[in-house]
Amino acid sequence: MHAARFVVSGRVQGVAFRAYTRQQALALGLRGHAVNLRDGRVEVLAVGEAEAIDRLGDWLWQGSPLARVEDVQRHEAVTDDAAALDQGFTIG
């Protein structure tokens, strides 16, 4: 199992970015979360197959219809928290 943490900047809060991200992640069979950060960015943690994570990473550049994505930073992540994985894909 692979994991990656993305930090997305631009106009990504208040435009349903997290909800669209959740929908896309679930369609790809991923688990994780999308949460607003205090500085206006969105953090996305994706756990699952490497190819699905790559596809989500590509999709994040598009985002929701009203979003204006300026940058997507990707960091490899390690997750050993099986309980968190059982939550599916959450937004917060």
C-alpha cells in the first residue's frame, strides 16, 4: 500500500474542492482525507494503489469547477494507522 500527501494552493477553499476530491478519490478506490489548512490551502492524504494516487495527483490540478489551482505539492507519506484507513475518505 502506498501513501502520498498533497498540498494544494490557489482558490481551493469555499469552492467544493474537498467534496469533489473525495468523490474522485473514492472512484479511484483511495482512502484518506481532504482538509482545509488555516493558510487557505487544502491538504489531501491519499492511501492506496500507486497508480490511483498518481491519477488523483493529476486530477488535483483541475479540482472542482470553481477552483483555480495554482500549485500542487506532493510528498510521499507513510501511514501505519489502520483505524484511519477504515474511515474511507473523509473531508474536514
